[in-house]
Amino acid sequence: MIAFPSTVCALAVAAALALALSAPAAGAGFVDVLDSPAQMSALASRSLLQKVTRAGHRLVAVGQRGHVVVSTDGGTTWKQSRVPVSSDLTSVYFAGDTHGWAVGHDGVILHTADGGESWELQLTGRTANELLVTAMERKVAADPASGDAKKLLEEAKRYAEQGADKPFLDVWFADASTGYAVGAYNLIVRTVDGGRTWESWFDRTENPKFFNLYAIAPVGGDVYVAGEGGVVMKLDVATQRFRALSTGYNGSFFGVADAGSAVLVFGLRGNAYRSQDGGSTWTKVETGLAASLVGATRTARGALLLADVGGRMAQSTDDGRTFSQIGLKQPMPVAAIADAGEGKVALAGPRGVAVSEAFSR
């Protein structure tokens, strides 16, 4: 069973219930969510949304049933975009103002070239499984005596037998060409052509227990991945592998944040760890937030904001060394946050997406 953050578990239950209530009557025929476009809904911006980000002057949020909503007026109004699948979406990232990628359940990766107005399907779990098995078969063929290679192939075949159900949980692009998507059970893929083709990196991680990978982000010229069971990895450019780092904490990390001169990983029960030497050593940071930390963003002025599942927030102005609590004029449970400019924060969660002013307590 996939161990997601408590808020994500709750959101997943809500999504499943909503889907059950809207399911066609028995005998009407099953239509796979990968073959069914997201339904347009007047309530899309007020339903379960799991990620929000900025794309130039726009705000873009993604969530259940393939919902994507875009605001061009700072969050005052939202317009739903047309999406070719109705799989739940978990994350979105833009490399510039127009080119963006969204990922989600069923191995879905979507791309937009117009700031989120329209989306095209680049990958599904069906194709992702094929890529994974083929890559691991090549690995075994190259080194038939390798027990590790055989183990990876067995795992890949098991995933394929289970179907196209594995979710991608985060996505990041260095530019409009090179990017990564990470997900459940050590799933990771890479593209160097904007997503037209993808390559499995399942064998390029130091994650022997195949823990879930929740987040990927760049900090200080390096690329970090954080996940279940205390997993933190950094990309070794020379070997093109994600090498394991040890923070000393074995609980799940749900995010990676750029703290200016340091990298910050955060997760269960308010735990956050900071490194200013590229991940060689880590120090626990007291955030003042006791619930699971699920969102982070940097403001235009350089402050680092953290949010927990209840919508409580803390701010650091010294590169993540210390935090002080801040308030929101419109607090709400959250799954993700993003800087909305002018002292405002965009919040995504079970109640949809909203923009609220933040203030020091």
C-alpha cells in the first residue's frame, strides 16, 4: 500500500468517494480514466486540488479527476482547462511562462505549451510499464550474472502485471527540454526532448526498498529527491545516478525546498532538516509546526514559507535556520502552496484553490 502524507490520504479518500458517487450505473460500461477526458465543472476550482504553482503572471492548480484550473487575475477568478484524461493529478511544474508539465495517477504525464490553457498526453502507466520492463531487460542482457539487475527486472514485471495504476507524484524540468518525474515505488523517468520521449531511471537510484518518491527539486545547482522512509537522494552528474544521503531521520519526507544557501527537506510531524554543504551533513530545524509539512515556497523577497496539512504556516528569513509562525486571512487545509506575489499565498487543498494574504503574528 502506498504510504502518502496524511492529507493526501484524506484527499484520496475524498476523490474516491466523489468518483463512486458519480460513477455510471451498472451495465453502462466501464470507461478507463485514461480514455476519458476530464469533465468540465463549475466547481473545479472548489474541489480537491493537490498542487498550485505560478506560470509567469498566471496561477495554475491541478487535482482530482484531471481538473486543471488557471487564473490570470491573481486568483480572483479561475477557468478550467480541457484535459484529455480524468486521472487524479498530483503535481505541476512550469519551465518558464508557457511550457509546463502535470503528473498524476495511472502514470500520467501531461504537457502544455500555452500556460495551462490546453494539455496533451505524453505518457501513461501503460507505456511507462513497457519502458520500465524493456529498460530492465536490457540491463539483465548486458550483465546476465548480476543479481541486482535480475531483481530490478522481476520488480518491473510485477509492476506491469499489476497494470497502469502507479502514480507519478512530482515533476521538475531544468528547461523546456530536460526534466524528471518521480513517483510511487521508486518510479522515475527522464526526458531530454520536452517529453516527446521518456527513459526509465528505475535502476539509477539508491533506493533498495523501492520506497515512494514524493518530491524532486533543484537547490544550489544540485537536484534532490525526497521520499518515504527517510529517503533523500542527490543527482550525481558524473555517474547520472541519484545517490542516497543520510539525514538521520527515517520518517517520510514530502518536499524539498530551496533555502537560499541551504537545502531543506520536510515531512512527517513537522520534521525538517537543513544542509548547507550539499547534503553531507544535516541539522534538524524547529519550524514550530507539529503537523506534517506538505508545502513550501519562496517569496519574491527571498523568504521561505512552510505549510502543514492544517494550513498553519511558518516563515524563515535567514535561509531556513529559524522559523516564526505567520497567519493567513483565509486559512484552510492545504496540500500545496505557492507564492502569489504582493504578500499573498496561493493555497491548494480539499476545498480547492484560494489566494490569501499572509501576515506576521
